[in-house]
Amino acid sequence: MRPVWVIGRDTWGMTETSTLSDAEVARAHRSLGLTAEVSDRDAYANTVERFRDRKIALPTFAELRDPSTIPAARLAALAGVDRNEPDAANLFRVHWFGRLDGSGPHAVPDYVELPPEMTGVDARIVLALGNRFPMIRAHKVLAAYACLAPRLVTGQFDPTRHRAVWPSTGNYARGGVAISRIMDCRGVAVLPAGMSKARFDWLEQWTLDPANDIVRTPGTESNVKEIYDACNEMALDSQNVIVNQFSEFSNHLGHYSVTGAALERLYEHVTADRPGSRLAAFVSASGSAGTLGAGDYLKDRHGCRIVAAEALECPTLLENGFGEHNIQGIGDKHVPLIHNVMNTDDIVAVSDVCTDSLDVLFNTPAGRDHLVERAGLDADTVGLLTHMGYSSSCNALAAIAVAQAHDMGRDDVIVTVATDGSELYDAEREAYVGRHFRGGYDDVAAAATFGRGLLDGAGGEVRHLACSQPERRRIFNLGYFTWVEQQGTAFEDFVARRDQRFWDGMRHFTDDWDELIVEFNGRTGARDDD
């Protein structure tokens, strides 16, 4: 049966009356780059030889999903490997179950639970800590691996002749460059010039040719189109392979399979002694929308709400808006192609006024003293807050807003992620304090930050929208202008994404890729010792 697209004058686009056949779902997947077939045998052979020479073994998605299944000998070999170095062994640390000291896998991801004395809501808010990931101390290295591994085992990327181009607002590009270094190939980071100093310092150390492998595009967090423009120009050179996290469905699938399962394990852990609990919501800043894929997994299994967060200064999803902000790591002003918009339940916009101020509260002596001595928070919990960067605080504030909006209680659990830690923003924090607190950041300032940023609902600087079907249609249709008109995505592929069968029908690819990874490793011999 052919899909039916009904245009209604009240919808500004298509209604929900679409029906895709299995053949049409498969065609859309192929057209959008999802494949488990080897497309270039020469590239595949070159990659096998490179990985055999460098003794590079690839973990399967199943192993990253449940790293306790990684062979004991390979885990034991990690003991002597620095988690911050471009060592191929660190690929087996690209999961949620590690620690800052490099140990693991552990039974449960590291996390922080924000107490009600801090949030002002009864619902439990739990954040998995992303700075436990290797090499870049951010969970985006998982996204980078998820995007590149399928290309390697299907002959779509040849590290002996291709350059991997990583468009990003920071952490994904760093993850891609780290994996490129492991393969001894060129990794090119494309990111806005206004991103944090720590990101650029890291890239200067890790890229093979910093002068040419770090491409600074105009603007800051909201200037994603400028990144696309630079990548489109670079794509004219056949040696450049653009690994675009915003349109790579393997990004969505990696988080669906790996992050979703890890957060499910975390939820089960924190509710083990609370049998009446329910998983009420999953929250993630929109960004590339990859991490939101974990929400699809959790919704499939637990029926929870999926909440997309963004910056109030650039309310793209909330009200088709635009602007500029400093919640680094959540590039916006467009709707990513891999965002399953029609499965999203809430939009929350958070001001960078809140995230900037919370960063200072969590990472200064006066701020931490206030949280312990005045707010009465546990010192160990306060110590964990330093592992929350800007977007992590955004996720936490969005979780509070959703709990308030839906009147969630003590049996409701909201899970989210702390995508990176505060160490990426040391220079920005120093500049912020210098601009706003010339006399220094003291207890009075900390009290004001705590009251406005958390207990008082962020002082009106957070907005919430529950997504009705018309709202979902509006957000979905907004993506047309980026992907069809600007980036040349075929119209029929774009609209196929409205149908949940499109998304449900792609779940098998991680298993298919795992079969190819096992075969690939067998050809390289890099896992013969497992």
C-alpha cells in the first residue's frame, strides 16, 4: 500500500494518516544510509589490513550495552591503559559502566540523585554521569563510535585514504577525533569558534594537523547551519567523509541500544527497594537528538514520557524561534533529522542564565558551602555536582519543570544524563564571575543562585510545553526547511520519519552490525586472544 499524505489547511503539513509498507520502510532506511551490506570491498580490505597492523579490535554494540559480557582477558588488559590516551583498548571503555579511575565495568553507571531539598519537587531526579567515558570525558565518544563503526564494517570508510569529518558543537567532534587517532587517520573537527576554550585546547593536542584539522565556523551554539555549510564544501573532496551526528541514524540506534539499556539498569538499581516506583520520564537536551534515542528505548519498555530540552534564548522546538545562548553541547536552531519528533511528549526551554549561575554554585567554595551548610545537602552529593556541565544542569532543570508540570510524586523517577563535567568550562566560569561578581562570589550570591535556579522554579526562566499531536506536527514540519530545502534530503525520506514503523523497523541494525563486527574482528585477528 502506498503512503497517503493528507494536506489539511489547519496542519501546515501532513496529518497522521500515513501508512508505510515494509518495503517502503526498507527503502527509506537504505536511502538515508542505513545498511548492513559491504558497499566497497577494496575499502573493507584496506580497513582490515590497517586494523590488523594496529591490533585494533572493535567492541560490539551488545558488549557496550552490557560490558560484563566483554571477555575477562580483554578487561584485564585495560588495567594498564590510561583511559585518557588514544589507545585502541579504550574502545572497550566506551560504555556507561566505567569510573573516573578507569576501573570497570561496574554493575551500575555512576550517578547523582538530586534530593528534594535541592529540587523542590518530590519526584526523584537521577543523572547518569557522562564524564566517566574515556579519552574525552563525555558521552559523545559513544555517539562517534556508533556512527563510525557501521561505516568501517560496511566498507563506507577507509582509514588509509579517507578523512573523517566530525560536525559538532564540541564533544562529538572530540570523540570522533579520538577514535580517528586510534585508527591513525585524519579526524577533522568542525565546530563553532565560540565554543569553550577547553574543547579547543584538547583538539590542539589530539588532531594530527591542528592548523587544518580544526575548522572554526562562525558563531556559537546555535549556529549549526554554518557547520553544515562548511561540511558541504568539504564534501566536494571525495577523501572527506562527513560523519554528521545530526543525520546519522546509527547515532540514534547507538543510544537506543546502549544508553537506553544503561539507564534502565540505573532505574532498576535506584528503585530496587521501592517496588511502587515508576519510570515517569526521560529528559535530554535536543542537541543532535542522538541521546533522545535512549528515550525511545525507555518508552518502549516502560511507557515513560520523552522530554526534549533546549535553550530558552533559542526556543526552536518551543516556538519555531531563534537566538544565541551558552548552554554548550546542545546545538540548535534546527530540528535534527534523527529526532523522532512524533514520539516526543514534552518540550522544556531553560535559560542559560540558570545554567551559567548553577555552574558557579556547584564549582566554587562559597557555592558548595552554601549547599551543605545552609541548604542542608549531603556533602557527598554536593561533591558530585562538579561532574555536571552546562547541558547537565539544563537537563536537571528540565526534569524539575516536568515534575512540576505533571505533579509527579515520590514514586515517580525521572532519569537523565550529565553529558559532560564542569572541567570543560573552567575558563568560562572565571570570566562569568569576573563579569557579574566583581567583589567575589560569596554566600549571599550563592543563596540567590540557589533560590532562583532551583527552588523557585528557575525564577520563571524555564518554560514547558506538553506536546499535543498538532504541536508534534508543527515541530516535525519545521525540520523540512533544514533537511529538504537546505540539505537536499529526499522529500519521501523526510516524511517517512513521521511513521513509527520507520523507527521500529530499524532496531535490527545494531544486531546486524554486531554480526559484521564479529566477522571483521575475525579477519583482523585482533580478538583472537579473547
